[in-house]
Amino acid sequence: MSSSNEEQLKYLSEAQRKVKEQAFYMKRAIDANDITLTLSLAADMLRELKTSLLTPRNYYELYMRVLDELRHVEEFFMSLNKAGSPMVELYERVQHCANVVPRLYLLIAVGGVYIKSGEAPAKDILKDLIEMVKCVQYPTRGLFLRNYLSQTSRDKLPDTGSEYEGIGGDVTDAYEFVLENFKEMNRLWVRLQHMGGDKSTRKKREKERQDLKILVGTNLVRLSQLEGVDAQTYKETILPNILEQVTLCKDTIAQGYLMDCIIQCYPGRLDYVNYCLGMCASVLSATKTPELDENSVIEIEELLSIPLSSLALQVLDLKQYAELLTYLPYENRRQVATILVRSTLFSNGKLDTLDKLDKLLSSITPLIKDEEKDGEPPASDAGAGDPSDEAEFVDEQTLVARVIHMIKSDDSDVQFKLFSMARKHFGQGGVKRIKHTLPCLVFSGLRLAERVKAREVAVTKYTSRVEKANKKNKKQEDEYAAACKAAEDAATEEEPAVMPTKPEPIAIPDPPPAPKTSCRKVFQFLHEIITAMAVSYPELSLKLFLQAAITADKCQFKAIAYEFMSQAFILYEDELTDSKAQLQALILMVGTLLSCRNFESDDYDSLITKTTQYAAKLLKKPDQCKMVTLCSHLFYAGAASDPNHYHDPKRVLECLQKALKIADGCMASSAHVHLFVEILNQYLYYFELDNPAIQDKYLSGLIALINEHIDGMDHNEQRAEVEVTYRNTLKHIGRKKKDEKTKQKFAGINTGA
């Protein structure tokens, strides 16, 4: 323990000992109902609060100890009042105490009872007390003295609905008293920083001030609890007074803390918050040194973060919010931006206007792009950093990507404009960021394309419906005209013409609004995004092109779907060199082609042929075999009842025979036997689908080949797995042979059993 701490403990211990001693005799005097001795001993006890030797933290301990004992004095004064003693006499009597600090504590104690007695208006006593405590200007002593005044008077203010309202004053007297106390306490708190000393002493004082700040903030809590203060009074009187103190004190610690208190204590109305933020920005703009100290940065960051929990997207309507944000360093702006995004997501709000989206994305710029520094690469593109930093970066970008799902407009044209704006902002993020943000934008864009297509279809149907209605109405009019003419021609003088009833025309409803942004334009927009990503992320871009092809095919855009598929193929050929990546890409390409049912026959044939060629050129023979087998499904896609089905039995057989040839060439660890069994299952699949090219002789021959090779395998785990799969296949064939419906079809298959 340092000598300084030892001295502090010594001073505190001695002061507490004296307080305990004087309190003991004081309570005996109270029991004896000796007013003179009680006041004298209470003054001796309170004299310990005159010390300037204790740090604020230790002074607080002494202060609390004294206040515990002072409550006995307050109760004594109450008993005197109940016994009929006039409080005015006691109020005047304690003013004869020789020492200032003890006199004022006693005066406040008596003043509280004086107000409660109702012998004098509360406003007069409060005004008298607030003037008297001004004589204590030593920061620590003055702050705690005024805190005692605040505590004693908190339930005695002439607030609206209070028992002291009326002759005791009104809410104006109440808030003026609290405001005056706040101003004096704030001045003392700031003065503590300017009491001289070297750098280490100033640092120590900053810490001490942090310990004392709650004493000042308590006054703002008192103001917020006044029932009679309405919005108008708060806006026109109280808030300007508080902000004036914030501005005049010219102390960054005080300004940051007080703005924090204002935001937390007072109603979350946008105009109030904006006013507070504007004042803070004005103070900072008037500061000669643009560099903020660490404490100021922390306070401003907290000040900007506080409204987010309750206001979320509404902070975008605060004109001063973005301005104040610019005063923070990049890292702190990034922290605030993260909180803003989280709050926005939690609020489940909608970004449905260009202005709202632009404000949000501009406010979270530190998450969207790196700080620009001359001569330095962006931090996120400069290379790999600490794994924890990388994880934090990914989390941030995931949050940003989730913002895209909040972009919602009932009008697809507005939605497209919103996506275009988001693309503009995200495009500035550099290579590492677009990996996380743009794919989400692509998928949202694909959903938009389907919405636009639905609108276009509705317009087309309406046009067709109108044409049919017009034709029917025209036909009815012609028939009616003909009937009228026939009736007139048949009329005679004896029998006048009987005119037919005119039919009601078919009503034509109002047309649905046609989209200004076409579905083709949306796909063009998506094509540009994916192409921009392809340079840095070919695998990801290939997947996105395939997904876009499925959506385009669903929307009946054959040429656009073919273009997306072609781009995926180009990426496969030019960018994918890793064998695992090629295998995964081919699986996705096959799945995509099987999902698309609207290609022109020649285009589809070209795509599936190319895919099969890619499969046959894979690096590993087992991969070649499996993928060529899988590609056989491309030549037998869709049920026969499907008008868009594509069946080429001969090409299916060619694929299976090619796969069998490749499997026969696999010599490593008898892997070819397992491949033979897989190919047998595919033969069996097409045989059951009545593919005319797949005959029972092919299955019998393949079964014989498998039986021959299994016998040559070593007895190990791999053989056991192959045998289990193979036995299940043979059991299936056996069941088909016994089934009345299929036994004739399967009779020609020789299983060797």
C-alpha cells in the first residue's frame, strides 16, 4: 500500500472516530432534550466535513457516516415541532453557529422541518437556503453540501399536486430552485479540474471528477421527476437553461456527461433529442482544437448510442445526429454504426424510401467502407489480420447484409430504386466486403424479379381480358342492331315494331398499374452485380449465376436464363482450377439444368452436352465416373407427360457406358467395384422408367461383372460396404421379379442367384 493511501486511511479513520464520539454525546443530549448542547455537539460533528485532506471517494464515506448521525438531529427537530416549538426560532438560532459548513448543514436540516411544518411558504425557505449555500466554494465540500440540500428538499418542492403547492409556490419555483442548484454544482464540479498541478495530478483529478459526477446528474433526475413540467415548459425554459450550462462550462468531461444525462432523463421526443445533439455539435465546432480527448470521445459515443435503443430508425430524422457523428474518430464511428444497425434490425422497421435508406447507409459508412488514408490500402483489403478481428469484421458485414432484408416497398419500381441505391453504397466497400453484402442483394433482387414478372403477367392478362370483352360487346351491339332492324322491317300499321331489350355491356375493370421497371431490367441489374463479383469470387459468382438462371427460367425468359448459364460455364472454364471446386460446381450445374424446363431444345442440348464434357475431364477417375453417371439424368429430364420434357434414350446409354468404361480404369483400392454398383443402380433406375435403350441384357452383364470383381476383393471394411449396397440392389430386383405387375419385365435379368 502506498504512503498516500495509508495517509488517506489515517485521515478518514481519525475523522470517523471524532464523528462517532461527537454523535454519541449528541444523542445523549437529544435524549435529555437539551437543544443548546445538541446543536453544539452536532456542529462539532459536522465540523469534520470541513476537511480538505480526503479524496472525493473517502470524503463520500465520511459524508455518509455524518448523514447517518444527522438523521437523529432531523428527528429531534421534528419532535420539537410536534411539541409546539416555533420553527422560525430554531431556524434563526442555528444561524448563530460560528463555522460555515456546520451552520449550513444544520440550517438545511431545520429548513426541511420548517417547510414540512407549513409555518412558512416552501418557496421562501428554498430560496433562502440556495442563497446561503453559495458561501461554500471549495469544490468537494460545496458539492456534497448542495447534494444534501437536494436530498432534503426533494419531497418538499412546490410541484403540481404537492401539498406545498399554492401558498408555498408553484412548479416554476420548484424547477427554478433545482436549476439554480444544478448550475452551482456544475460550476464547482468543473472548477475541480482547474485547481493546478502537473499532468499526473490532472489525471488524478479527472478520475476524482468521474467519482463525483453523479452528484451533479442527480439534479437533472430531479427536474425530470417534476409532475408539473409540461413539454412546452421543458422545451422553452428548462432545456435551454441546461444546455446553456453545457455550453458555458467549456469542459469536455462535463459536456459529455451532461448531454448523456439529458438524453437519459428526459422524454425521447425527436425535437428534444435533436436540440441536445445540435447544442453538443455547436460546442464542438466552437472548440479551437479539433482533437478530442479520450473521455470526450467516449462520452460523445455514448451520447449518440443512447437514443438508438428507443428511436432506432427515427434517429435518421435527427438533422444533428450525422453532424455530431463526424466528430468521432473512425473506430468510434464504427462502434456507433454497429449499434445503429442492431437497433434498426431489432425494431423491425422498413426502409421504404430513398431518403431513409440513404440516411441510414450514410450513417453506417464505417461499416460499408474503410477510412480513406493517403498512400495506404484500405484496411480490409490490406491482408489477413488477427483472427478475432476477422471474426468481428464478418459479424459486422453480416449485420450490414441483414439491412437489405429491411428494404421493403409495396411498389416494385421503388424497390428497384432502393436496391440500386444499396448497390451504389455497397460497391464502395472493397473486395472483402462485397463477398458478404452483394449476394444478399442478389437474392433480394431475384425475389423482386418474380414480383415484377407477376405484375407484367397481370397487365398481359388484363389486356387479353379487355380484348375479349370488347369483342363480345361488339358482337352484342351488332346482334342488337340486327334485331332492331329486323323488328322494324317486320312492323306494320296494325302491328308496330317490338324492339328487343338492349343487352348490358360487359364491365371492364380498372387496369392494374404497369411496372415502370421491367423484369428484364432487374435481371440486367443482377447480371452486372454478379459479373462485378466474378473477378474476386468466381465460385460464389458461379453459384449466383446458376440461381439467377433458375429464376429467369421460372419467369419464362429463355434467352436470359441461357445467358446466366453461359456465364456460369465461362467461370467454370476460366477460373475454377481446384478439382474439389470443379466437382461441386458440376453438381450445382446439373441440378440447375434439371430445374430449368423452358430452354429452347437446341440451347438445352448444347448446355447438357457441355456439362457432360466437363464431367469427363475431371482430374480424378472416380469423380469422372460419378459425374458422367449423374449427367445421364440431363438426357432424360422430366416425366413423359410433361410437355417440356427432354428424353434422349440413346445419350443416356452412352453416358452409362462411358461411366462404366471410366470405372473399369480405376485401379486404386478396388474402387471400381463400388462404382460398378452405383452404375448398376442407375441402369436399374432407367430400366424401371421404360427407357427403351436400357435393356435387361445390360443389367445381367453388369451383375456378372460385379460378381466377378467382388470375389477378387480383399476382406475389409470397403468390401463389406460394397456388399451391403450390392445385396440391397439384388433384393430389389428379386422383389420386382416376384411382383405380378413387373415380373415379366424383370424376368430377363440374370442375378446369378
